[in-house]
Amino acid sequence: MTLVSAAQTVSGHVAPGFGRIADAFALNFRDRGDRGAACSIIIEGTTVVDIFGGEARSGVPWTAHTRSAVFSVSKGVTAISLVMAADQGLLDLDQPVATYWPEFAAHGKDRITIRAALAHRCGVPSFSQPWDAAALSDWYPVVADLAAQQPLWEPGAAFLYHPVSVGFIAGEVLRRATGKRPSEWLAEYVTGPYGLQMSYGAPVSDPDLALQLEPEGIGGGIPLSAEDAALAARMVLMDGAYAPDLFTAANLPGFLGPESPAANIVTGAADLAALYGATVYATDGPRLLSDDAIAHAIEPISYGKPLIGADRGDVWGTGFMLHSARRSMAGPGSFGHDGAGGQLAFAQPSLGLGFGYQTIQPGGDDDIRAEALCVALRESL
């Protein structure tokens, strides 16, 4: 069926039996502040939901081709690449990072495994300086900075979400082991073969690029000390390189130009659903990940109280967020990643399911838009 809301806000395709998801998506616009978004769900190679609505930028309607920055959803995309490489025998995720990147062993980081580093346990959550776009594009100064750092805690002994640095750690391991940076691996082995529109960054002039809107309702959250709040800001804002805030910076060349493997994938919900669907179900080509690789990747590694702040209920495996109290996805066994402002993408192996949701209206700590879609999905299955 083709869906168009009474307000002419939402368009797309919804298969019989999945109308609850379209209803939840429309309510996100009516009651929860969405102004430009898309949601797609693929089950065993068949698209059952592909809906979009609102504007991509002022006066420009959202279309089936609209792409946007999906922030930390990028971490899941990068994790797929590393798990693929391990699946092919090109690297061992249970070996220390320093096995492939000897310089990373400095200051007691010699024993931290790749798997543990991907679960935010290596103690290097930020950078020593605010790297500019040129340095980020150059890559080498940034990863050398991380390798030379003194960890903030004994690696492996605790965890703290690494908003940007984990992508460069993962990316340098991939480069050392395979000779390819994440952007190169993604293009050669994923987006090219599967025909996906997905890249680390994009030209600001791209006519299909949706622009992030001003944050609304962001604030509150878990109270932190002044010192911890300053560290959190440094981690998220790349030590000030992403200024004045992440969402404003995301519309600028400094964010969209360089490759940032944890932060700046630009794509659409349909391609996210296709990517995650391909990890768990063979369609036009072989599955991206084997059952054994997935089984190890979804073993919980980091959960409970992080080094800073309170337990929000998140659970991390090998680079992926897993089904949890806060991110229910499609139930136990689901794996993927959310992103700043409300984005979410994941797979559910038992269903051969891939899910993607993108939005350009940033939400706050009480944002339930993605979760409302997930609730409607589970009710539809």
C-alpha cells in the first residue's frame, strides 16, 4: 500500500500488517517534534516499511533519496567492517590492538584487545587537541595522538563511551590489518556490491543532503561534576573541533568533509535497513556476517555503571549496542547502534531483519521516537 497522511506529511510504502509502524511514525511528527525523517524495515530481503516525511531543509521536501548525517550509527557501520574482516581471517578481534598497531601499546595499553576497545574499555575517550578538518583528513596525526596517550584508567578495568575516538581506533586497526581505511573497506566490500548510498561524510553541496535542525529539548540528563562535564564535552565535540554544538557543526565542511568512522556516516534509512538486513540474511549476494561472527559480536562486554555518570541501561558488545532496557530494538539478539539526535539502525538475526530510522530534528534524553517505532515493530511481528 502507498501511505500519505491526511496532513500530506508522510509518504511511502507499508506492507499489510505493518500499519502500526506508519501510525507511530506519523505520531512522531504530530506529537514528538519530528520535522524531517525516514524509517525503513526489511525482513528476509523484502521491504515491509519504507516511509518518509517532512522537509530535508527549508522548503525542500524529504524524498526517497534524501540522506543525512546519522552520527553514532556510524559506529555500527564501522563495527560491521571490522567483524567482516575478522570473519575473513584478516584480523583477530581477541588479539591486543597492539598486535596490529604496535605504537598503541604505549603507557600500558599493550594488553587491551580489539574487542574490548570496541566496547569502550581502552581508556582513551578523547584527544589531546581539537584536530581540524585537514588533520582529520590526513588521518595519521590523529591516530598517532591516540596511540601516544596515557589512558585515563587501567585499560579493560572500566568502560566509558568513546564518542569519536573509538572510530579512529577501530579504523586504524582495520587499516593496519587489511591496508584499507573504513571508507575504503565500506566502498569496496559493502556499498559497491550492494548498491548502497552510504559514505563517511558528503559534500555540503549534495542536493540530497538534509540539514540538521536546531536542537530542541536537549538538556537535563544525568548530573555530572564540572570536571566530568568538561570531559564529556571534550569527547563529544572533538575537543572543540565540532563547535558551537554537534548539530550545527554537522552541516559544515569541518564535520562532513573528513572521514570520521564513529561519527559522520551520511546515508538514508532504507540503506541502513538494507545494510543490517544483509548482515543476517542473504539476498542478492552473500551475507556480510556469519552466524559465528554475530554470536561472538553480540556477547555483552560493557554494561552497568560507566566510569562517569550513572547506568543508563545500555549494553555494548563488539562495537554494537545490544538489546537492552533502553534500546529494545526488535527484542533479544538485536544488535546495532543509535546516534545523536534520535537515529537508530539494527539487525535481528532470528527474523532476517534490518531496521533504519533517521531524523534531522535532534531530541533530548526523553526522546522516544525511535523506541515508539520499535514498540510498533514488535507488535507487528
